Amino acid sequence: MFSCYPEVLAEQPRMVALRRHFHAHPELSFAEHATAARVAEELRGTPGVTSVVEGVGRTGVVALIVGGA
């Protein structure tokens, strides 16, 4: 599926592990504090992410991603 995007394919194991973590640690709607913190942490460590804002709509996270194609 992502064979033409090797950089995406390289991240697949990390993304699967992250999805499994979220499913193993569910939170109630509008109370996803640990989930939001983990998403913000992951985004801050992602190349191209220049800004991460937490607390949008209580537990939302917004990131500015700058890059090329």
C-alpha cells in the first residue's frame, strides 16, 4: 500500500505500537488527557512539526506541519 513511500513504511511499526497503546489505555470522551499528552509528545518529535498546541476544545491537539511535497 505504501511501497512508493519508504519513509512512511519505515514508521509503520511505531504507528502500530502507538495505536495498540491507545487501544490498551482507553479514556472517556472529552477526558483523553493522557492520550492528548502522548499525541503532543509524538508530534513534537516529528520532523516538520513547528508548533504544537494542546488543550484545544479541552483535550484536542493541533500541530503545524511544514514541509515540501
